[in-house]
Amino acid sequence: DQQVKQNSPSLSVQEGRISILNCDYTNSMFDYFLWYKKYPAEGPTFLISISSIKDKNEDGRFTVFLNKSAKHLSLHIVPSQPGDSAVYFCAARAMEYGNKLVFGAGTILRVKS
Amino acid sequence: DAGITQSPRYKITETGRQVTLMCHQTWSHSYMFWYRQDLGHGLRLIYYSAAADITDKGEVPDGYVVSRSKTENFPLTLESATRSQTSVYFCASSRSRQETQYFGPGTRLLVL
């Protein structure tokens, strides 16, 4: 039973346009959410996070939105650049489970120039 | 600043052999983690450690053994490798329970 789901295996976007990556979760105990970015042959790198007490967090071109009632979060990249082409993992954790992250299966983003 | 390193980067072994994957971090982070990445599953936690000599199971611990005698090292051992353990293995560390996890470059393991 996957607690964190990324239902789109891949996404293709034109350079300069908005990329929207989606993530759904089932465990209402999750209180912190993260997005990691992964290039081939490298480890995941932290991108942006959001606490469950917020509904939006922004860092430059990257914005994460959290809808707790729908148990849904999304990552917006504006404007998208070819260097953003990577696999994006959504992850969640619950305070009472310590710092153990639960990851989604990932979404491959391709930004076309 | 080496950060977090893993060795070997690539390993081919045979079913039934023992394999040890190494993880070393230079940040003196308290927490260290081992994940495996498989298509369709994302990253799944195998084992984690809160400090030297303190380890605990994650989501998929069967067939794996860990130890942590020094803060900076967290080796993962496959005692008798099976084909289902073919995967990419990532080590990660974080300064505290609440802080961001930083990942190593990964070890690609093929079990024949």
C-alpha cells in the first residue's frame, strides 16, 4: 500500500512554460513534505519542503502547494528550463515516525528547448 | 568538502555471495540511512541509524545487516545476495531527526 503516490510517471513541458508535478498521500499523520530532484547516476538532492501548517512555500522558480483536505501537494516550476529535466520525488514524514521519509515512485520531467 | 560518499559505485556479484556496500560522511551527522531505489517504488528505507551503535529497521530490512561503530561510517551488508536485491542503493545522512537528508551518489548492484 503506497502511502505517497505520484501518478504521472512522466511529464514533458516546453522551455519557458510552467511544469506542475503532483503528489497524493494517504496517511493523515504526515506533517512535513519534501521534493527531491535526481539526475541520472547521481543521488537525490533536496529541492524544497513544506510543513503541514502552511499551504504554500516558494523558493525562486519553485513553489510547493499543499492541500491538506485533499491530501495533495504539487510542485510548480516557472519558468521551466532544460536543466530542470530530471526525476522528481515527492516524500513525506510524520513527527511520530521520526525522520523516516516515505517516497513516491517519482515523475520524470523533460523540458524541451 | 567530500560530504557523503559511497563505494563501490558499481558492483556485480553472484547469488549467495556476501556483499558490503560502504557509506562515509564527513559532516558528523548523527542520522544515517540506507535506501534502495527500484522502478515503480521510488526509494524505500532499508535501515537507519540515529547515532553510533544505534540502528533500526526500515520498510524493507529482510536480507540486510547494518552496523555503525563510528559516526561517519554506515556499511550495509547483504549476507547472501539474491536476484531480488539487484537495485540502486543510496545512503543518506542528516544532522538531526528533523533536518534535511542529504544523499550519496548511489551504488548500482547487480546480482546474477
